[in-house]
Amino acid sequence: MYHILVVDDQQAEIDAIEWLIQKHALPFSVAQANDGEAALEYIRGHQVDLLFTDIRMPFMDGLELIKQAKLVIPDLKVLIYSAYGEFEYAQKAIQLGTVSYMLKPLDVKEFLKTFQSIIVILEDERLQKEKVELLIKGFHKGVAYEKEKLLFDLLQGRESDADYEERAAFAGLNDLANKRLYMIMMGLQNHFFDQHHTEATEFLQSTCKHEMLLLNMNEYQSVMLVVIDPASKNNDNQHELMSYGEEVKEWLETRFDRRSFIIVGSPVDKLEGLHDEFIQMEELMNFRFFMDRSVVCSKDDESIHDHIDDESLDLMLKEIYTTITRKEYHTLEYQIEFLIGSMRNSKRFSSMYAKLLFTEIFKKIVEPQGKKNSSLLKDGLERIALCNSIAELRQVILSVFQEYLLRIETAPDDQSRKVIEDVQTLIQMEYGSDIGVDYLANRVFLSPSYLSFLFKKSTGQSLIKYITAVRMERAKELLRESTIKVVDIASIVGFANTSYFNLMFKQHNGLTPIQYREGGGRR
């Protein structure tokens, strides 16, 4: 529907024109004005596609109206109608850029013919405008995707390819070269970012005071990259972003009833530094089970360990004692490292309590071996007793434990490898289901945090990344070797949301599922 403004000092003329437009179902909504000044005021406040005006009118004639209206809407289409005696005025109006003119009294056939030609012009311009807007939108979308892909690669520590500089310039990454960057990592226990990506992005963009970009890492975790003027003070930035993290946490709880864990990273002055900070934040994310606070700062080492509670400690000790009974010594080494890390710098535990705790653990390890390890037991207990800090205790307990492993006849890698292989098998069998860390940990009788720690330590990648990689490989196989619809493939490989599946597939493979299939599975 287009908008026409009919201007004439004779109301009967306006009514007749509006009647013709309605009778012949022409695609125009009609507005009216009885003089040039009223018409110009209307044009200044409304969208008008076609001005249909008489020439001789009080206050402001048609020629002046056309001239002023063109200043407001340069591409405004103008159609004039005039009596025979005003033809010289009509000629002047044509010079001002009118589409056509008609003579009074109006001839219906001429009226319809003229309007049909104007409709064709308006329709052509509309289609051309939409085409240009679509091209611009596509360009900006391509730039946004390339920017996200490059940043995603930087976080993962992937090496730059030969076209990196050109791609970075195209995506506008060079604009970040002299800016201070902060990352805010958001982690949730259940599916979230695949189901609420759009709403989450809109909320973060509308509430963050700085330029930001949201990178979806997987269904459970996203990273918000915040760009800040380097002239501002670091401490002020950190305090502001910590407060903002609390706001995001509150929104997730109020809007979705979801518990989240949010980490505010340290400032990064170079893009190349994003990877190291990201790794540190991911390590911190693995400890979230043991923390009371939901919003922490990555540079605060104590925040990782200060809040281990009695229930968490009991759970870790039970797992350690079970591992000792099963003689799963390689797994035990990770568990001891994990427990020490959780207690390090904690104000809840005295050095005496820590010594007693690890003395008991060490006894349970060595005493079953009998007299042949009596000297090792005695030496280890004496060294533990002389420790003056948790850090020193860590060094002693791990060195003594390593010495013990050298003395016993066992294959220390077998048990932990068996756990990881069992988890990998479960993922290969059940990738199409809603599997996550909690589910897998329950299946192999470990805590979610410890399983994540063990899996990352053993394979070099997080459990969630491995699940996503398995799903992506299966999706590519189905795209190459079957004619199953993309929406069905998304469901088969465990994605409830097809749009999110398309987003993750393109992020990991550089192509949409349709493009990958049409290209014969080549990348």
C-alpha cells in the first residue's frame, strides 16, 4: 500500500479523486489537504509516496508546494491536474520533476492509465530498494560472521591462515587493535544458548554500556567480548563489569529460572592475548561446582578455592578413597591435584587440618603395601609434618606420590584411560540425546567437576567441545551420504533448535549445512 496526498481547495474534487481510487481498488491510502501550507505541514510529518495537487490554491500554490515538498522528500512522485488555462503552470511543474499532469475535468480512462504507470514506477523503485537493502544486509551479515569466526579461532588458539590479514581487515578486527578488551564468560548447567540465543543477544546488547560481541561456544557456554577505551582505568572497568555480571546473573535467574556462573576476565590489550585469558577462564569454569559466588574475576586466584564446602570436600574424599581401593593410581594423581588446588589459599582450612587430611590419604595409599614401603611411608609422613604452607604441602605430597608410583608394579594410565574411553563410547552412542556433563558423570560414577577436569587433562579438550565435535562429524556424514532434511539431521545429532544447529555448523565448518551438502561435503 502506497500513500497519496491529494491537495485541492475544492473539497468536491478531493472526494471525487478518493472515490475513484477506492472504486478501482488502487493500492493507495489517501490523505487530504485544502491548501499548499497544510499539505507541506503534512508532508513534513508523514510518509508520502505520491503528491496529487492542483496548481492554483490559496496561501501557497501548487508550484511552490512542489518545490518545498521536494526539499523534504527528494524522490517524491508528483502528479498535477489543472484547468486548460493553467497549462503554462503545468509546464513549469514538469520542470520541477513531476511524473505527469492531467487536465480538468478528469477523464476516468486517462486517470486510470496515468495511475497505473505511476504504480509501475513506485513498484520498480520499491523492489530496487529492497534489493539494495538485502545486499547491504547480506554484506553486514557476512562481515559479522567473519568477525565472529576469526574471534572464535583466536579464542581456540588456532593458527592464522595465509588470508588472515585480509579477512581481519574485511571483518573490522583491525579496529580493535588499539582497544582494551574484556571477556565475560557465561556458563549454565543445562541447554540455554541454543534455545534462547536471540533473546540473550538482544538483552546483552541493550544493557551493556560498551561495544560488545557475543560468541556462542556451545549450548551451555558463551563469551561476551567487551570493547573499552584504553584511556579508562582498569580498576574502574573491572568493578563496572563485575556489577554488570551480577545484573546478567539476576536476569537469567528471574527470566529463565537458570543458575549461571559468570567470570569477568582480566584486560587484554592485544588480540593475540585472548587465547591465554580464555584458557584461564575455562580452567576457572571447571571449578564452579565448589564455589558459592556466581560472579567471579579471573585474576582473583583465591576465588577459585575459597568457597569449598564440607559436602564438596566429603565427596572428593570419598572419590579418592574409592580410587585407592581400586588401585586406579593415575586417576588418583589427578584427584589429589584437584583436591590440593581446591584447598589452596583457603581461609577455611588450617595448615594442621590440611596436614592431617593428606597424612590419612597417604597412609591409605602406602600402608596396604606392607613393610616394603615402610621407609617411604615414614619419610613421607615426616616431610608432610614439616610443611609450612598448602603450597609446600602440594609439592611434597605430589613428589612423594610420584616416588611411590615408581616403586609399584602397575599400569598407571589404564584406569583413567578406561574411564575416558567409557565416556567417549557413551557420547558416540548417545550423541543424539540431551547428554551433558552431569549425565555422563552420573554414568561413570564421578562428580561433574572432576569428570570435566579428568577429561580435559587426558584429552586436551573440554567434554562439551568433544560432544559438539562428535555431533558435527555425524552431521557432516549424514549430509554427505543421505538425503535427510537438515531439520531432521539437527534433531538426529542432538540439536533441538535447527537455527542454532545451522549457526554451530557454520561456526565449526565455515559453511552452512546446505552449502556443505551442495559442495559434496568438501571443505
